[in-house]
Amino acid sequence: MGVAANFVVTVEPAGADEPDALSALARLLASDMDACNQAIVARMTSPVALIPQLAAHIVAAGGKRLRPLLTLAAAQLCGYEGNRHVALATCVEFIHTATLLHDDVVDESQLRRGLASANAVFGNKASVLVGDFLFARAFELMVEDGSLKVLGILAHAAATIAEGEVLQLATQNDLTTPESRYLDVVTGKTAALFAAACQVGAVVADRPEAEEQALAEYGLKLGIAFQLVDDALDYAADQGKLGKTIGDDFREGKITLPVLAAYAVGSAEEREFWSRTIERCEQTDEDLDHALALMARHGAIAITLSRAQAYAAEARAALDMFPAGPMRSTLQAVTDYTVQRAF
Amino acid sequence: MGVAANFVVTVEPAGADEPDALSALARLLASDMDACNQAIVARMTSPVALIPQLAAHIVAAGGKRLRPLLTLAAAQLCGYEGNRHVALATCVEFIHTATLLHDDVVDESQLRRGLASANAVFGNKASVLVGDFLFARAFELMVEDGSLKVLGILAHAAATIAEGEVLQLATQNDLTTPESRYLDVVTGKTAALFAAACQVGAVVADRPEAEEQALAEYGLKLGIAFQLVDDALDYAADQGKLGKTIGDDFREGKITLPVLAAYAVGSAEEREFWSRTIERCEQTDEDLDHALALMARHGAIAITLSRAQAYAAEARAALDMFPAGPMRSTLQAVTDYTVQRAF
């Protein structure tokens, strides 16, 4: 991919017969993913009608099912031939959906994947409670599966996600946040579940510790890259393509790498601008454009994407120990896709 | 206890050397409970400082630790002599604390009415996330304990709690809610965790299914009685004694038995009053007093308490299969205490 000097990044579009890597992964795993989608619908049932209604709303808004795809892919990469991975991919998606529902409350975001967020439609309280239900249901499914090891991995991931989100809360509006702390947030709130999703695939296949750790490493680094790109997109996305508004993080005073990078090398006057807009959240209509201009001046988006590319490369390398084949090469291609998407 | 014709209920106070049953239970379990309190503090640690700070705040405020006491008591009643019950009582308290934190989340509609400051919004965020952390940490502790059966019981209880809370949202402001549906809410949001807390005590002691079920039954019926009394107290508590304001449920338009009982036999004019205040939530300063007067007229609090007493009696009877002794008699006395507290 090419990283332009400006904050808008351009990539060569994939040809018609050369789909993006994530679509290719979904195609490779089509039958497993069908089974997983069926399990998702079947297991979110409840006699309390509002639960499947609200859960369906967010699951239908659906996105790419990246995390369950990772579980299915990791299991196949490890040569697994049973069907436990389908239920565990469902658990991973339920945990992810629960965090999305709780995230919508936390961020008071009005838009999630271009649709009205669940909390805007159903209320904060319903989002919290249905998230709790999905979280608990995920653990019920894991108990049915019967592996304490899997339960341990996903319980730990769930605790780590919450820690990452709380840490994010603690760094909000704080421009003195070191980059390492920002990376702790990213690792917790996003990469921990990517890592666990991949690791669980190796666990069901009963593969040696080294393969399990390699897959966890792949997921971790992929997840960090994914979140770094998300944070760049919040300032640089092609809005028409992504269906998401630019500047949400800015308006919330969220500390992300694009801001930290521009702030680090900013003049005294620029630092006062960041201080007013991010720390004190005193913003006018023109401030986002000025923030974008400062990021362009200092290459803040390019810095963020280059960091993401480095993590993507580490993710790619982590899979080298597995035998070459379509699953490995597609998972490796997903690392590039993650950095290139939606610009 | 005596149920007065009016809505204020009076009981004989316990003598100085005859403590209430819950204090007696805490005394019987003092050393286990010390260990549990230490585990609660030790296991809510996190490198993210805000987590132990907030968790400690709510755990410290946390009252009588009734639920973990039930786990410890059930284990001792079953003759258990190990120490797994301490960690599991900690799990039960973490799950309870998580649900309390999530219960406190303010809805957007309330925010819009201007009741919540920016501070309260920060409280919303922290409440959701620290609740999530405690919930996940509870499952990590269960994985350490290593019993899939315990994991299954508490995962199922957690899902049932969420279902009960969502059902409560769905019945809010709806005076046509049948009493059976109200009991479903009570069973889900409160009694399910009481039942699981007790059952887990029998499971660690590896007792026969019949004893396990008897303890689950005790917890279930005790929990229903407990919540019915809570709902009565919201209209009839001695505010000085309980340190809690009267009328919270009324102001929220919550459907509880005192309201359903008064509404069921109300005149057309009374029904219009309930419809305005509970369904449409159009309330003036005098409305709570009028609601209390209507409840007194129709014995709505007495009806609620008499229902609670019946469940308490069922709870008491469920323990008859266990050998007589101080633990059994104290647990049985707790059923009476539950109905008598704070009037």
C-alpha cells in the first residue's frame, strides 16, 4: 500500500477476480461460517422477547464477523476436523457483541456501523442488560463445550477487555498519556479478544503449545494493527466508503495515536489548540478541520499507519511455522487487508 | 411477626442477647467470612487503578454479604471441610456486585430529563466497565477452582439474572402485567443468584443431587421472599431505620406487587390515578402520599408481605432433610429475618 504524505491514504483497488483477503477468508470458511451464523441465531433465544430482538439488531448490523472467522480459521489451520470450533466461534462473537453493546453505552455513540446504535433505539439500560445476557450465554456455551482451558482463555480475555476499556476511560482527555499506555489500551480493548479467538482454534485442535502461542501472537498483533488503523480511520476515512463519520474520537477527547503523534511535535500554539479541544473539550465547528490539517502537517496518520504495518508484519511472521497452503496465505493476506481497508 | 392493617408493619425487636438471624449466621461463619473478605479484596486487584478503587467503593458499601454467606453456610451445612467454598463465595459476591453496578446505569431518557450531571455520565461508563471486569474475574476464579458443574450453575444464573432484568424493563409502566410475570422478574433478577449461591455450597461438598436441589430450593424461595419484602419496603420502610428513601419504585413507574395489588381492586378513579402516575409517569408531589393511602386502604403491603411469608415458609421447609443443628436452625431463622427486616 502507499502511504501518502497527506492524511488521505490511497491503495490500489483489488481486481474483480481478486477479492480482498477477508472475503477470501470468509469464502474458504463458508460452510463453517454458515453453521456459526445458525448457532448465533439459535443461541441468542430467550423467553424474554426483547433479548433476541435487541441481539438480532446488533448481530444483523453484523459487519464482517472477523473474530469468529479467526477462531474457525485457526482451527482449520491446525487441521481440526470436529465441530467444537463452531460453538466456540459463537462464544467469541457473543463476547464481542456484548462489548459492543456496552461500548455504545460508554461512548454514547449514535452510530454503529452506519445504523442507529442499539442504545439509541432501545435505551442504555437494555443495551447493558442484553450485553450481560450474551456474555453469560457465551459462558454457558463454553461450559457445554467442556474445556476448562478454553474457559480460562476467554474469561481472561474478557477481564482484559474490561481493563483496557477502563484504562481508556482513565486516559481520556489526557495528552500526557505515553504511547505505551495507549498501546496498553489498544491491546486490552481490542487485541486481547483477537488473540484469544485465534488461540482457542489451536486448543480445540489439541496442538502443541508452540502452535497455540503462535496463533495467539498472530491474533494479538493483528488486533493491535486493526485498532491502530481504526484510530487512523477516525480522522482519515473515506466517509462514503466506510459509512462512518469522521471525528468521533476528536469530539470525545479520546487519546489515540494520531493525536499523540501530532501533539508530540506540535508548536506551543498547536499544543494549546490540542489542550483546548482534547483536554478541555472546548470545540468549535472549525476545530476538526484544523486538527486534520495539523495531522497532515506532521504526518500523524502516516505515523499511525506505519506503526500498524509493523504490527501486521509481526502477525504475518507468526504464522510462518505453519505449513504453507491456502489457509495460511489467506490469514497472512488478512494482515495487509487490515491496514488497507476502507481508505 | 404482626402484619398491621395499615401499611406500616411492626415487629418485636430482638433482645440484646438475641441477635437477628443474619448476624447469628455471620457469627457462625466468621472465620470463613474473614477469608472471603480477604479474597474479595485480593482478587479485585488490577494494574488499572480505577478498577480496585471503584470496586472497593461498592463492595465496602456492600451491606450484609448475604449471598456469599449463603454459599459458605450451604457448604458447612453439607459438612464440607475444604476451602473451595471461600473462592466460590467470592465469585458469587463479584457477580452480585457486577449486577448492582449495572443496575445503577442511568438511562438516556433520565439523562435527558436533566437528572444526571456530566459526573453521573462518567459514573455510567465506570459502572458498566467495572461491572464487566468483576463478572469476568468471577469466571476466572471459577476456572481456577476447576469445576465445570459450578461454572455451569453460575453461568446459567448470570444469564437468568440478565433475563429477569430485561423482563423488568419490558414490564415497566405496564399495569396489565400479570402477577406471574412479576414473579418471573423477581425470580430472575434476585432469586436465581440466591439459589445458585446455595447450590454451589452443596456441589463443593459433593453431596447427593437431592441435597443440592434442596439447597437450591431454599435459596430460590428465600430470594423471592427477599425481593417481595424489598418491594414492600420501597413503600413502607421505616426510613430512619433503613436509611433508604421511600418511593423510588413509584417514581420510576416500576411494576411491583404493592402496586399490582392496589390496582387490581381499585375503583375506576383509582385506576386512573395509577395509570397517570405509573403508566404515564405524570406525578406531582402529593402523588406518593396518595399511593400510600390507596395501598393502606386495600392492604397491598400486607398482601405482599403475606406472599413473602409463604415463600419464606417454603424455604424453611426445604431444609428439613438436613440434620438438625445450629447451621440448619440459623438458616431457617434467616427466612423469618428476611420478612421482618427493617420494618
